[in-house]
Amino acid sequence: MNAETPLIFDIKRGSLDDGPGIRTVVFLKGCPLNCSWCHNPESINPGPEVFYDAARCTGCGNCGKLCPSGALRRVGKRYAIRELTELLLEDGAYYRVSGGGVTFSGGEPALYMEYVGAVAQSLFEHGIPTALETCGYFDMADFGRYILPYLTILLYDVKLIGRPEHIRHTGRDNRVILDNLRALASKITVIPRTPLIPGVTDTDENLSGIAGFLRECGLEQAHILLPFNGAGERKRGLLRHP
């Protein structure tokens, strides 16, 4: 479990796609998986990175101060727990009117159990519902201790049901992911999701296998299929590691 203050690479306000109602989504940097299709490649490495867009660079030479064209942009900022909580509470009226709340995403927010749990607890105490988008690769005992008590909804990715395919395309075995989903299915509202990656996750064999597994967990009716997002290919070409 990582106890440090994570880098947050985006805070998206007014989202309608990451849980019910109007939501603010907090994107934390760092993920245990390395999916070949990831549309947010800047979310994988937990450390600092920059985006460099040569097509927008004017050669002004001011990179050391501030890039006026946006060609050079640092990825990630650290927020103290209180600072982030106060920022998220600013949209409380929108959450209450719409039945929305705050969603933690990434990357993998469960990499930072204590940090996310502390923010979620503070929001919970203010009556703000919280959701978490996860790849499911985490320690179940720590998750149950630090985060689960303060969550309303879990948006849970089930990408590939076959173990060899999962290892090949994400770099990790899926046993922990599937075991965690089994354990959580009866403890919280879980919305399983599968990204439709052409020729990888969208095969009949994979989707039928996932459907069978979700049926065993009592979650088949909630299954969401996510359309392929190809933005990651261009972003990978822009990432630079200091």
C-alpha cells in the first residue's frame, strides 16, 4: 500500500459519464496495469512526466518559465487532503440537485488507500456520495479498511476473462481482480465495465466468458460495455519522462 500523497493529473468537473448525476472526477496518477490500449497513458507512471507537443512549439525558448503555447505541459499536481476536499466540496450544490457526487479514477486510485480513504471519509461526513473506478488489482483487506466504508458505488473493470490474454495485454494476472470482484459483489453497488478493444476484448469468447463470470457474481444485468477510445496512441507520443 502506498501512503504518499499522489500526483493528480486531472480534475474534471461537471462529468456525466462516471457515475450517476453531475460529478467531479479526480484522476490519480499511477496504475499497476499497463494495458496496451490505455487511453490515459499519462496515468500509468506514478511519477512526474511532461507532455511535449512539437506541432504546437514555436521555439520561443521560455520553457524554463512557462510555455505560452501549451506545447510543454507538466502532468500531475499534488494536493493536500484538506486542499482537495475543499475543492471538491465547492460543487456540493450540483451533487445534491442531480444525485451526483465525486468519483475517484486514474490510473488506479486504490494504489493510494490512505489518501483516497481520507478524502472519501471527509466527503462522506459532508453527505457527498463517492464512487471509485478501479481495475480491481488491490489488496482486499486494505481496501475494506480504508476505502470501502465511504463508497457508494464501485465502477469495476473486467477487461479480459482469460488469464494468458490478461497477462499479455495488461502485464498482470487477473486472479486477484476476479477474486476481489467476487468478494465485493455482495458488499456494495458494483457496476462492472468492459472496454471494447477491437480484436482483444470484443471477441465473442471473451464477452461470453465475462458474462458467465458476472452471472456467477449476480452482476450480469449491470454490465456496461465501453466504446473504444483511441486517444492514448497520440498521447503516448507526447509523453516525456524527466
